[in-house]
Amino acid sequence: MRHTVLNRTPRMLASLLGLVLMASAPFASADNAPWLVGPSVSPVGIQATFGGGNFAPGSSVQIRTSALGTGNTTTAAVSANPDGTISYAFVPTTAGTYNVAVVDSTGKEIASTKVISR
């Protein structure tokens, strides 16, 4: 049997798929850790909205927003939706960098992100 490109295509595709799956394996999360995302930049006075996931459905979590370098911190209670997602919004009142974090009952950060306000 003569080996042509067409005869090798299924084997090449299977090999390529295997390489893609192996390369993406380190990015898969087996432990379903909580996460939080939002804008990296938000103008002063404009609402910034953050979203997160992998929280216990219906659970109440604390969101701690800290203006870095100022000592100004606010805390808000947020309830997780039935699918384990959360949503939180705040309005930066001054220019600077803010850390937005979900904290557990002991005050430990379990998910966080930063936003710069200009």
C-alpha cells in the first residue's frame, strides 16, 4: 500500500489532538478552586463589576475591597447563586490600586484580583 498524505491524515490528526490535550492539562483545575475576575482598569467614579465562581451554592461570602497603600478597606456580604457564581460591584472613589478579595470565615483570601483606578 502506498502511503500518501491522505492515508496519514487521520493518524496525524489524532497525534495533534493528543498533543493539544497534553499541553492543556496543566491548565485544568481538578480541585475547582474559587475564582474572581474583573476589569484591570476602572475610572474613578465609575462602577466596576466583578464575577466569581466555584463557591458553595447559596453560601454567603465576604468581599474585602482595599485601596492599597491607604489602609482604607470595606467589606460586603455576597450570596452565591444556585450555580455557585457571585457578582460584586463597587465604585472607586480615588485614584489608585484596589485589591478585591473573597475571604473565608477566618479572613483568609480564597480568591482575589486587582483593579487600577485612574
